[in-house]
Amino acid sequence: MRNKKLVVLVALLLVIMTASGFAQTKKLKSIGHYTLVRIRGNVPTQEVMKRLVDRYSADIKQGFDLADASDLYLPFMDQLKGAKFEEKSLPVGDKLIWMLFRSGGKVKVVRDVEWAGKKPLDVFVFNVEKDFKKYEVVMPRPCGNISLRSITDLELPLATCAITVSPAKVNLKDPVTVDVSGTQGAKSIEVSAVAADGTKAWSQTLTPDAPRAKATFDKPGAYTFKASAINAQNRPSTNPCQATVVVNAPPVCALKTPCVSCIDYVKKPIALDASGSSDPDGKVVKADFTISDQSGNPVDKYMAGAEPFIWNKTFMTAGSYAVSVVVTDDFGAVSEPCRVVLDVTRIKRDYFSVGGGPLVARGTYTSYLFAQVDYFRWITPNKWDFTLAAGGALVLRDAPWKSFFLADALIHYHPSAFFFGAGVGVSTAIKESLGTVFELVGDIGIDVFKTEASFGSLIFQFRWPAGKDISDNHKFSLGFRVHF
């Protein structure tokens, strides 16, 4: 058992030493013993070397395959024909990536070679270019063993950037397609959109495999897309590469109405006026009106397709109505809605009333109780009224005074709850010696309570018979009337 372990240990040590030996640089102290091609006579010229390479092309291909450089073989053979060799000497200690040689009649490759001779090594040198890399190939002049000395990157040409955007004009939040598929020679394309004030509004990195993107904007104005194509060596393109898109500004809605508390507008047109709407970069082409009731249920709608964008709407019933308007510009952008709530009321114009109270007549101020009925009509709601009244007065004293009938027609002005008025009236005789008289009537009053359906007023009235002495022939009363 111990012997087996010892054998395994020795084998492992040999493997490690062998691997270490392969990893170490190979010291090349002399040249010309293991030549890849057969060279006769003196050191060959460049032309001789080219002919020899062509003659041994199959062996050379085999060598390139062994060196894991198969893709370099054809460029090597093609470029060798027109290449001009450079003659130089490699100093002692110079290294080669690999060298092809022949041993035992077979083509072989040795890697990581260091020239360790006593003097510099004379070589032919020429360069092979492939995929923007330069391969420095050397051939020692005494033997012609093809060797790779170095690989360096060539400067790539700058990428050519190309960008398009579509459409060229959009509304807010509509997508813009950014396309850089026409770009050549880039590994990536940096794209950014800059607003008119210089702020960056959007940016993205695109690639040849994914050359398109969508951009959206939430502010109107002109945006410039600027692109820079980056090549494989991280060098940016220099050709102009930009495009512009215009984001349309939406219109601004404006709505005016002759009233908000629209008193006595039932069955009368109300002008819903959106003519003041505007568009900062175009013009308004239509206005869409919608009306809903207090519960949000749709009532009516209307589209004004031409200026002045006014809808003369007649409400057939009283109520609270929400009027909304949106306007559209010539590019299809829609405004935020304008909204006005209208309280449309119906004014009750005609009332009947009953009233009464104390009344005194003449200089003796004979006492009466009067009662009357009225017909009341608003001429102008809550401002002017016309009243017709008729009733009677019951005397509270003995003869010669007597009860009488009275009637009048008056016009009142209502600046507030207080009101006053004047007109004409007629009264029958208040005693046997007096007949029926025509009177000038005036009164003042105040509304004690008031709703649309009814109201009550306290009224002081003065009556003066026309053509008679006012001091002996007047009447005044204080009464309360309820209108319904």
C-alpha cells in the first residue's frame, strides 16, 4: 500500500514539473537547426523568402492551425505577396509569441520564445493587418521560421452617426420613435433630448441590435435629439447627428356665462361662451360642451365647430347644472376642461295675498279694522312690482261713521327687504255726508319673511282723496300681508 502511495506522489510531482516547464519561456540560443523551409546557399533575399513561403503554403497553413491562428493564414498569404520586408535585428532577450519550425519532418509550434543567443538575431519583418489589429510577423533570415512577435490594435475609423425621429410633431405624452439604425461602425449610440432651455429631458443608450426607442414629453416646446456613436475603441463620432421634434402645446379653455346664479332663466337662453379660449402655438378649431345635473347625470351636449364657440343653451327646468367645455386645437390637442356650475331658477312672478290690520280716517282718527285681497306681479324680479288690491274697512265707532270699501293700484320699488310705492285708489263714503272719492295712495313696507313660494310683509299705507283738504280727508293703515 505504501509503495502505491509513493508511486502516485512521484507521478503528481512529474506532472506539476512538466506543466511548469511548459509554462516557462523557452530559451532559443541558436537558429538554423530546425528550419521550416529549406534554404540553400547564402542568406535569402526578400523575394526568395516570398517564393519559399508560397512553395510551403500547405505546411505553413498547418503551422498556423497548430498556433491557433487559422484565421490569420489567408491574410498572411495575401498580404505577403505585396509586402515590403523590413530588415532588423532582434536584441538578445527579445520575445516571440510563437514560432513555427520543423522537427523530424513534421511542422511544429513553440510558444513563448526568448532569443537567448550571443548576439542580436537578424530577421525579416512585415505586418499583417486583420480586423483592425496589426500582427508583427518575423522570419529569422538564416532559417525562415515564421514567428509572431506582437499584436497591436489599429485605430478604428470613427463611427458614422445617423438619427431620425418620427413624427416630427406630437402632442403631450404622445410617443416619439427615435431611430439610429442608419449608424455605421458603432458598438453603442448615446442619445439625449434637450429642451429649448438646455435641460436634458430624455436619454438612452442604443445599440446596433436595438437601434430604436420611444420617448415621451410632458412639457410643450422644441426638443433637440443629439446622438453620439461610440466605436469599439470607445471613440465618439464627430459628424453632426441630431434631429428635432416639436411637442405641441395644448389649447387653454376659457368659459364665460352671463350669470352663475341665473335667476328667472328657465326657458330663456344662456350664452355659454368659450370664445376666449386660446392656443399658444396654433389655433382653437372646436369646443365641446357637456352639461350634467346635480347628480352627475348627462343632460345635454353640443359641439361648436367654428368660431366664436358659443352655445346659446335654454334650460327648460330649474336646477343646478355643471357646464364643462374642452377645446381642441388644429393639431388635435385637447385642453383641460373648463367648468362652471349654474344655478338656474324660475322666478314666481304672480302672487295673491290676503292681509289686514287697523286703519284710521280723517282728523278724528276714527278707528277701523280693514281686510283686503291683492293680486301681486313682479315687473322686474325682486326690484319692481305691480299690485292691485280690493277690500273693506269695518268701523269701530257709531254713526255718522260707516264701514266702507276700498281699492287701489300701486307700483313698488324693492331696493332690499325694504320697499316703497305709490299709486291711485278709490274709497266709498266713510259717512253719509261724504261720497265715493278717488285717492292718491302711498306706502312703505318691509318683508318679514321671503321664499320663492311665499313671503310676508308689514306695510304702512297713506291715502289722500284727490281735490280735498288733506288735513281732514286722509286715511292711514298698518297691515300685514301674506303673498302666496
